Amino acid sequence: MKRISLVLFALMLFTTWQCAKKGPMLPLTKKWEKVVPQQEVPAGLPSLKAADCGICHPSHYEEWKLSTHAHAWSDLQFQAELKKESSPFMCINCHIPLQNQQEYIVKGLIDGDIYQPVREKNPLFDPELQKEGITCAACHVRDNVIIGPTGGNGNLPHPVVKDTVHLSSENLCINCHNAVAVLTPELACTFETGDEWKAGPFADEKDCKSCHMEPITREIMPGFGEKLTHRHYFTGSGIPKFDTVQTTVLNGLAFYPSEVLETYQAGEPLNYNFRAKNEHAGHRVPTGDPERFILFHFTLFDVAGDTLKHLTERIGEEWEWYPEAKKLTDNNLDPGEEVNYRFTPVLQDTGQYRMLVRVEKHRLNKANAEYNKLGDHYPLYIEILNREYTFKVSAEETAGGANP
Ligand code: HEC
Ligand code: HEC
Ligand code: HEC
Ligand code: HEC
Ligand code: HEC
């Protein structure tokens, strides 16, 4: 009896396994389900690796190394999220976009289900290239040749095919920086930087490249003469991925604080206004990852250094992920949009006061970082403004004088 039930159980297991396997395999359809096909090393080059491009293109390489593109695979948060069962196979396709960087070749999806990819080992998988994330070749190699903006002027160690359409912001950048899809009830992708830019005032004058790859005249390879080139820092928020990486910073917001006097009268309100305007970004601030936010802190201290009053304001989105992904609030600033914060404590006691105004850009909140066990060396935010004012409150009628 025992044996029969065991056999039955085994049979049952077998049939359910068969059923799970048996659905039809459907082809990949969405663009982010597909990878850039396997590339051969272009003629004249030792490998596809960034370090090897760097032998001849040292300045491009040194800049790229500091970019978040170079850390798109090694990023601790990405690695933590990738390990979760809820993360489908195509998470890696924008972070390590070349087939050469991926251990498996995905042939299709059983029943079209993103959690049932049909995989095959990739015999040409290059683990070193994988570590480089969005490496030079991810943008510059297609059909086994180097793609460049000019095509070069002959006589290069590697042939170049000119393709300004491929290298355009519209095709290259937006391909990864715009994805709006609800994949499962708890998993929504919302990177809308491309759409935000197209809807904004910069769409006709400046594109992703004009702001994130600034032009600079220098040598592409030492000894080949100066030309118009582009920075490869891909500077963004400037919040580094590791506390050992020195990132460059771009700020979208311009700040217009109101004046603070040298002396106030007892009983008078401070009347401090702080205006922040999205002046420099070609999209909303923050953009991209919905976990980003900006905090504004206004703190008033008394003579003893104790906090008398504190105000915190926040710009960003708030999401609820369970039971289904839902955006709760969103006060990100459109290009040109501004906010005005008022900090108006009433100054009762006479004496010397100090006020501190700080603005911080955050990549993700502390709770989430702890949940993902990102450790103490994962920078969560940077401070972009720190302004201190000191002033006096006196009993007399002599209030006035501007704070320097
Ligand atoms: C042996 C040296 C060497 C190596 C290695 C090398 N390049 Fe080049 N590359 C050159 C030279 C030389 C030029 C032309 C420089 C000039 O015009 O001033 C060039 C030009 C380019 C251009 C500009 C083409 C254009 O259309 O203007 C791109 C893009 C480029 N290389 C990408 C790469 C990438 C990506 C790698 C690595 C996969 C790489 N190179 C490796 C020597 C090299
Ligand atoms: C293959 C996909 C892909 C392409 C192509 C791509 N990006 Fe990215 N980009 C990413 C990913 C993924 C990240 C985030 C990596 C991370 O945070 O670990 C990123 C990060 C950035 C950041 C930094 C964000 C920050 O502050 O942390 C900027 C700026 C940026 N990209 C601009 C560009 C521009 C401009 C182009 C076009 C020239 C471009 N990207 C092309 C995928 C891509
Ligand atoms: C007019 C200049 C401008 C244009 C055009 C522009 N950006 Fe930005 N971008 C910025 C600035 C400034 C920031 C820094 C915002 C901040 O953190 O204060 C930024 C930040 C970013 C970030 C980091 C996320 C964040 O909130 O800091 C990404 C990713 C990004 N840009 C991608 C793009 C892409 C993709 C395009 C093209 C569709 C683009 N940008 C077009 C100026 C621009
Ligand atoms: C996210 C995509 C991306 C990555 C990654 C990337 N590049 Fe580029 N690169 C571009 C674009 C776009 C241009 C063309 C700018 C233009 O002229 O429109 C360019 C231009 C160049 C040029 C021509 C000169 C110039 O600066 O305009 C060279 C050389 C070059 N890249 C080398 C490299 C090397 C070496 C790496 C890796 C260390 C690399 N690139 C990584 C997008 C990328
Ligand atoms: C369509 C391309 C694309 C796909 C697919 C994609 N990402 Fe990304 N990912 C990006 C871009 C672009 C950024 C940078 C956005 C920014 O900095 O504003 C990014 C950034 C990230 C970051 C860093 C966030 C931060 O604050 O710096 C993590 C973590 C991440 N992605 C995880 C994932 C996971 C998990 C999946 C699968 C569910 C996934 N990605 C699929 C394009 C993609």
C-alpha cells in the first residue's frame, strides 16, 4: 500500500512537472526581453572589454569607470533585487545588455510567462565582461564592428562604421531609460525619463547627450590630435554607488532663499522663504527610479544649540508595492516647476540664534537599504546645499540689516 502511494505520488509529481513544462514556448516579444546578439571581437582589437578600449582611449575609460553605467551590474541593490524570486529573467537586459555578458541564452517563454524562460547555457559567456555592466561595447559594438559618430578618417587600428541614428539619444539612451510596464501585480517598471524629456521644454534644444555627455575638445587617442569629443561620466544625481567612487554631480534644482536679517525684534516671525526650481534638468526631478527623493531640512537653534523648530519637506514619489504596485503620491518637479517652502517660527526670546538649511538627494530610504542588507558602505544620499545663518533677536526697536 505504501509503495503504491509512493508510486502514485511520483507519478503525480511527474505529470505536474510535465504540465508545467508542457505549455507552448512563445517567442520573446517586448524590446527589453531581448538582448543585443552575441558579438565577435571587432577586427584589430584584443577584446571587447572596456579596459582594453582604455589602452588607446584612456580619458574615455577613466570617465566611464566612475559612471553608474560601469556599476550597473555590481551595484549592491541591483544584486540584492536580482536574487529575489519576484525578479524576472529580463531584469538583466538593460544592466548587462550584450548576450556575451549573459550566462544563459533565453530561447523563449513557456506560455509567454516571464517567470518560465527556456534557457540554454551560453558557451561564449564572458564573466569579466559581465562585471563591466553597461560597458563600451554595449553602446559601441553592433554586427561585430565599432560604431562611431564620425566613422573616423581612415587608417584606424579598428574599422569604424558611422551610425548617428544608433548613437542618438532617441535610440540609444531612451531605449533603456524609458520603460513603463506592469509586469506582475507587485512589479511595475516606471522609468519615464524619455517621455518626460519629450513632453518638456528642452525637447527641441537639448537632448540626453547634450546634458549628460558634455562636449570637450581633446585627443581620442594620444598622438592623434585634438577633436570634438564627449565626456563619458554620464553624470546624473551624483549619488555614488560605492563609498570608494568619486562621482561627478549634476543638480537640476536652482535655489532662491529669501534674505535673513542680522537682527530681529522679539515676538517677530522669521518669515523665511525658500524657493527651489527645476531649472537645469530636461525631465522631472527626481526622474527614473521611483525610489529617489529630495529632502529639505530647515532647523532653528537657540543659543545653547538646542533645536527650537524643525521643518522637513520632501519631493518624490511614494509607492505601495503590496498587494499590488500602486503609486500613492508624486510631487516630482516638472522642468521649470518650482516649490516655495515657508519657515516662519516666531522669535520670542532675545539672544543669538542659528539657522541651518540643508538639501539632500536620496537614492533610496534607509528601511529599504536595510531590508536589502546593503551594508554601511552603500551611500544612500548626498548633501547638495548647506547654508548657515546667525542672527540676533533683541528687545529694542532697532531690527534690520541683512545677513551676509
Ligand atoms: C589600438 C588602439 C585602439 C583600441 C584598443 C581601441 N581603439 Fe577606438 N580608436 C582608436 C583610434 C586611433 C581612433 C581614432 C582617433 C582619432 O580619430 O583621433 C579610434 C576611434 C574610436 C571611436 C570614434 C569613431 C568615430 O566614428 O569617430 C570610437 C567610438 C572608438 N574608437 C571606440 C572604441 C572601443 C569601444 C574600443 C574597445 C572595444 C576601442 N575603440 C579600442 C584606437 C583604438
Ligand atoms: C543598456 C541600457 C542603457 C543605455 C543604452 C543607457 N543607459 Fe543610462 N543607465 C542605465 C542603467 C541600468 C543605469 C543605472 C545603473 C545603476 O544605478 O546601477 C543608468 C544610469 C544613468 C545615469 C545616472 C543616474 C544616476 O544618477 O545614478 C545617467 C545620467 C544616464 N544613465 C544617462 C544615459 C545617457 C545620456 C545615455 C545615452 C547616451 C544612456 N544613459 C544610455 C542603462 C542604460
Ligand atoms: C537640459 C539638460 C538635461 C537633459 C536634456 C536631460 N537631462 Fe538628465 N539630468 C539633468 C540634470 C541637471 C540632472 C540632475 C538632477 C538632480 O539630481 O538634481 C539629471 C539627472 C538624470 C538622471 C538621474 C536621476 C535623477 O533624478 O537624478 C538620469 C537617469 C537622467 N538624467 C537621464 C536622462 C535621459 C535619459 C535624458 C534624455 C531623455 C536626459 N536625462 C535629458 C539634465 C538633463
Ligand atoms: C551609454 C552608452 C555609451 C557607453 C557605455 C560608452 N559610450 Fe562612447 N559614445 C557614446 C555616444 C552616444 C557617443 C557619440 C556622441 C556624439 O558625437 O553624438 C560616444 C562617443 C565616443 C567616442 C568618439 C569621441 C567622442 O567622445 O565623441 C569614443 C572614442 C568613445 N565614445 C569611446 C568609448 C569608450 C572607450 C567607452 C568605454 C570606456 C565608451 N565610449 C562607452 C555612448 C557611449
Ligand atoms: C528597460 C531597461 C531596464 C530594465 C528591463 C531593468 N532596469 Fe533597472 N535600471 C534601468 C535604468 C535606466 C536605471 C537607472 C534609473 C535612474 O537612475 O534613474 C536602473 C536602475 C536600477 C537600480 C538602481 C536604482 C538606483 O536608485 O540607483 C536597480 C536596483 C535596478 N535598476 C533593478 C532592476 C530590476 C530588479 C529589474 C527587473 C525587475 C530591472 N532593474 C530591470 C533600466 C532597466
